[in-house]
Amino acid sequence: MLVGAALVLLPGCGGGPDKEPKKSHGTHDAARAAEARAAKALPGMPPVTDPKDLYAADRPNRLSPVVKDFPSRVYVPNTNSNTVSVIDPKTYKVIETIPVGAQPQHVVPSWDLKTLWVNNDKGNTLTPLDPKTGKAGKPVDVHDPYNLYFTPNGKYAVVMASLDRELVFRDAHTMKREHTEPVSCYGVNHADFSMDGRYFIVSCEFSGELLKVDTERMKVVGQQKLPFGGAMPQDVKISPDGKTFYIADMMADGIWILDGAKFTQPRLLKTGKGAHGLYVSRDSKQMYISNRGEGTISVFEFAKGKVAKKWRLPDGGSPDMGGVSADGKVLWLSGRYDEEVYAIDTRTGKQLARIPVGSGPHGLAVYPQPGRYSLGHTGVFR
């Protein structure tokens, strides 16, 4: 009989156990592997859809039903102007400027995709933005919110309290403080989570260190100094296969390549002066690296483990943080020291637009983007 669009085989209708097709060994092996991954994963985390590609849910225009009615916008926090510039990506025009708290650093999509949180670092608040209406809500008191992440199970928000030298675990919805983990490094700022969600790697920019943090226990379980004098690690991103972490370093002028599970000493791959932001392409084959100190973007190929090409912004610039458009065709980056935003064609590297914004544009968020849930920052989706 038909129920909706599904064919249901009932006993006595030719679908009994003796008539059921046998599953191949490959199917059984895949099922067992999936069960093993689920058992190992952080409790409550949505199951990994493809163990070979953590970003499989981020394919072009594969938007969650939660965000399907949200208008496409680019949100730019201007740290020196205490505002957020809102850009219409179709016209490349600023359509609104929203006053927020003091020194907004990043615009962060919530785990459930329903809210954008503006991190007002010196204002000690988070300003919620409704991505459907573009309206700002009542600020929430949170001390030193330089950056913001969410545990993969959606239970906690993790505040990167850079000056306080703390990782603060808060309720992901109310932002009530649940646990504070003091750190001995300086300048915690960026992070990314392992495939199973059990741990995450954190960069400490002012002391040139990396942390490994147990997600469920909310404890630092590893710490190391980067082997480069004056290292200043920035953005962190995991490889599609979940085996490698990449950490941009704006003083070492490249990316550190780290085995997160072993947490052994990483090796450095030079990409360009002032390497800062890391963004994965919609097909999971490449990673865009913004080199803030030289006005370029390096294109790293995961399969080859090397930089395949470099795009240079005409007339220079200071490409910083940003994201990839929902269709994967445009890379958006803030120009940290130039009061502007860059739109770059991901197929050719050609600059599509250079848009004036406020002073000190930083953690720009493109929204909405494909994905089932957000791990925070300017949009890390799985």
C-alpha cells in the first residue's frame, strides 16, 4: 500500500522476511561504522552525514528550512564605529547601519540558526539580530565577548574571553554562565571542533600557543607553544576528512598543519604575509586564506596539501574575516584597515566589488549559509 510517497510492504503482501533482499557486506560495514561513530560522538551532536566530508551539508544553496525565508545579507561589524553595516549582496550596497555596543568584533550565527549575535567586546554585551527582519534586540550582558562558538550538540555557547583569559561556557540560548575555564595563555580567539565533537582546538594569538579542550568536560587537556618566534595564530579550521586542523598565523605568514588527535608539533606552510582567515569552498576541495598583510587570498587545495594559486586585490587592501556566499560563487572579506569590504569571484579571483563601510571592519558574516547547524564564529556550518 502507499502511504504518502513511500511504499510499505506488509506481511503476506510479498514483503515477508523470506522475500526481503539481502544487504551487502558493504552496507552492513557502513552501518556498523555509522553506529561506532555515533557511540563515540559528543552526546546530543547531530550525526555526521559523511565521514569523508564534514562540510557535506554545506553544498551550494542547501539551506535549512529554518533560514529559507531569511533575506541574503552581509553583516559587517565595524569595531571603531560601534556599528554593523548591512550589505545587500545583489546590489553591493550598504542598506542599513545598526548601532551596537562598544567594539563589535564578530557577527556570529547561533547554533539553531535563528539569531545573529554581535560580539561587543569592550561593551561587554551581545546584541541579538533577527536575520529575518534585520532588527536588533535587547543586548545581553556578557563580559569580554571577543568571539563566540557553540558546542556541536547545541548545549553551550563558548565565549572566547580574550582579555579575561577565560573560556566561558554559557547556556546556548539564555547565555547564563555555566562554567568558566581559566587559561594560562594570552589572547584566546578562534577555534574549531573535531569530527566527533569531543574536543576543540583554540588559538591564543598574543602568546603564540594552541590549546586542546575537552568539550564535554569543559577542560583544557593540552597546551603547546608554536615553534616560531613571535607566532600570532588566528583562525582555525578542520579539514573535510576531520584528520587535520589548519591554523592561520599572521606573523608566521602561513598556516600551521596540526594532527588534532595526537596534538603533536605542527608544521608551517607559508601562504602570504599576515595570514588570517580560513574559509572552505562549497565543494570542500579548497580553502581560501586571507593574507591581510599583503592584500592577497591564497587558494589551498586539500587533496594536494598545497597552495594552488594566489589572488591579489587590485590597489591592495587588508582582507581579514568573512565567508562564502550561499551559492559558493563569492568570497566576502572585510578590509580591516581600509574601511571597506571585498567581494571576490571564487572561480576567477576577480574583485567584484569594493564597498565602503565603517571604521575597523572585522568579523563579517554572510547569512544565511547552507548547513544544519552553526558552530559559531563568522559562520562555521555542518
